[in-house]
Amino acid sequence: MSLEPRIVKESFNRIEPDGEKATAYFYGRLFAENPRLRALFPPAMDLQRDRLFHALTRIVWSLDSPETLSAYLGQLGRDHRKFGVLREHYPAVGDALIATLRRFAADEWTPEAEAAWREAYRTAAAIMVESAEQDAAQSPPWWVAEVVEHDRRTPDLAVLTLRTAQPLPYRAGQYVTVQTARWPRVWRPYSIANAPRSDGLLRLHVRAVPGGWVSGALVRHTRQGDTVSLGPAMGTMTLDPDGDRDLLLVAGGTGLSPLKAIAEQVIMAGRRRDVHLVVGARTERDLYDLPDLRLLESSYPSLRVVPVLSDEPDSDGPRGPVSDVLERLHDWDGHDAYVSGPADMIRRTVGELQRLGMPLERVHHDLLEADKLAVPSVPASPSRL
């Protein structure tokens, strides 16, 4: 990937403070010049604009890491299939992007900057198109899944068990995007809460958040026998298949989902590894999956489940934010850590693990996914609106 990262970053720095206005201008320009493309997007565009800027930011700041960037772009290309995006749509998007950059980069926009951006977009689009077309030869753009069980654990939280019509490949720790019949073209990401199983069943932990279109529909208006659509599995917070270190799993709220899947994968692999699963919650009522976790713990002697409550001073166990109790629980030398939950909880926990001497390359999380959307203080890393 022969690009000019410095020039691209300098011009992007100029528009970052105006990201909200720039993305609004981009979509306005795109739809004005290509009205038929509007049908590919959801009715409300606020979140879509946030996602565009998030993706663009990630691409720009990954230009110095071609391998990482190519992997991310390939994933984007495959995921965009579910929106009906085709090869012929990319030039219109590129033209609108260049027009937006030209308007908002002001004095940083030079002929060299335009040439660098055009080459960067051409290269990125080629990777996305190639990845999408290769994927189309072997996988559907989305999977239809039947809800075989809908377990309402609390008024605002449900565990959904799904069966797809076709096998959906994924790894423990990944997430899928979900579309409901109630809100066509509106997709939201949710972590898969179990390791791959021979029966193909998937579980999702969903908390209905205020104003959440999809989360509200999944928790309050979905029943056994209903169907939903699932996008391809995404995310990099997965186990190293050759790793053998003991594990520290730190969950906040429904951030438990991918970490429970990782714990299941360790158990199913049959390789003895100590696993500490630290589950942060406000009160005992918020430990919505504790009975299932205790069953899992009883089946695998090397798994220890540690609930940590922040708002119950009379609790018998550890109290406080999960990041504040890690030092008291164990010596984490020689462990790999996986952290999932609200973005601020992830940041605090990663910082604490670094302070305790754990190398950053052994701390795994999906912070970029947690940052992508506005996350309330309880839901999981990619479990969202």
C-alpha cells in the first residue's frame, strides 16, 4: 500500500474539530448528487455520521500500519455487503469525500493533499471491493436467524438464543450486527456470548438503553419464533490459538458477553489454563448471568468467577470499580488480559494493568468499538443501541 500518510494526516487534523459538520456535509453532498443511494441508509443518520467519522479516523491513523489497515478495510468491505453496497457505488462516495475534505481542510488542502487522498481512497476502495467480492463467493451478505429462546432476565435486559438458517462462522470474542424487522436498515452490534457450538446456536446479551431502537425492540418486542438478520462476525478481541498463558477476563455490565464466550472456548479446548473472570456490576441485581457463570465454574475447576459490586457497601465480596480491586485479587504476572465493557471502564482497567506491570501487548480489548457509539455506564463493549 503505497500512500502518503504524513500528508493525509496533516489535512485530516484540520477537519477533525469539525467532524460533525463535515460528515453532515458529506452525506448531504452524496445524496444530492446520487439520490438513489439514500435508500441504502437508515432513516435517521446521526449514528451513521458518527460511524463514518469513526471509520475514517481509524483508517487515517492506521496508514503507517499497512497490514492492520488492510485487515480492517477487508472487514469493512465484507460488512458493507449487508447494506447492498456494490463496486459501482464507490466512485460516488470518493467524489463526495474529496469535496468534503476540500471544503473543510481549508489552507491544508493543496494539490499534493488531494493527490494523496485520492490515492488513499482508491487503494482503500480496491481492498474493500476485492474483499467483498471474494466473500460473496462463499457467504451470504447477512444471515437470517430464528429466536429459539427469549429469556427476560430483568425489565431492561434479555438473553436471546438464535439459530441461523446457514452456519455463521465466528470466533469467541467477536460480535455481529443485528437488524430487526421493526427497524429495517438499522444495524447495531452485539457480542456473541458463547463459543462456537456444534448445534450452531448463538446467544446475545441485550440491554435496552434509552432511545435504543434495536435494543428496545430486541428486549421488549421480540418473542420466540421471530426472526432477525445478522451481519458477518467482526472484532479482534479473540484468543491466540497457540497461547498458553493463564487469563484474566474483566467484564463490566453486558461486556460479560464476549468474555464468557472466551471462557467457554478455553474449557472446550481441553488445555488447562487458569481463568479469572472478574465481573463488575453496581448491585447484586445487576449480576444477571451469575447462576450460569456458577454452573460454568463448577464444570471447570480452573475457572474462578469473582463478582465485584460498586454500589453495595455491605457486600461480602470485593467492592468498588473493578479496576480498583485487581491488585488485591491476584498477582497477574504471566497472564493475558481481556477487558470488555463501557469505554471509561476499559480505559481505567487497561491503565491499572499497565501500572501493575502487564505489557500492553498482553491486554486485549475492543475500545475502538466501545468508543464508536455513545455507551451508557452499564452496557457491553459492542452491545449498543
